[in-house]
Amino acid sequence: MIQRTVGALRMPVTWQLAVLYALTFGGFVAFSVYLTTYLKTAVLAVAAVLSEGGFRPLRWRSSTWRVLRAGGMSRGAGGS
């Protein structure tokens, strides 16, 4: 068993595939973490801009305002 493992580790294709796997999986994890952060920021920014412009959707969820306030943004930001 150990001889087969050592034999596989000596093959260049083993290391090439290990690097490919690490980059692919690492990229997927990094992108999924970044995407959730980006979407939260983008949604908050759009909600703040719409709110500042006087556009009030008929039904904002109360959690939306809670998130806006927790993030340092408020409905009346900008001197309103």
C-alpha cells in the first residue's frame, strides 16, 4: 500500500491534478464567499438609493430595514 502511494506521488500527473483540484475548489469556495458578501452590499446599496430617492416599495420586509440599520445605513441618510 505504501509503495503504491509513493509510486503515485512520484508521477508528475499526480501533482498537476492536485494543483488543478486545489485551484478549482479554492476558487469555488472563494467565489461563493465573495458573492454572498457582494450581493449583500449591492442589495443594501440599491435599497438605500431607492429609499433616498423617495421610492418606497409597497411591502418592505421589516428585516430589510433591520439589516440596513445594522450595516450603518439608514432610511433617512443624506440629510432627509
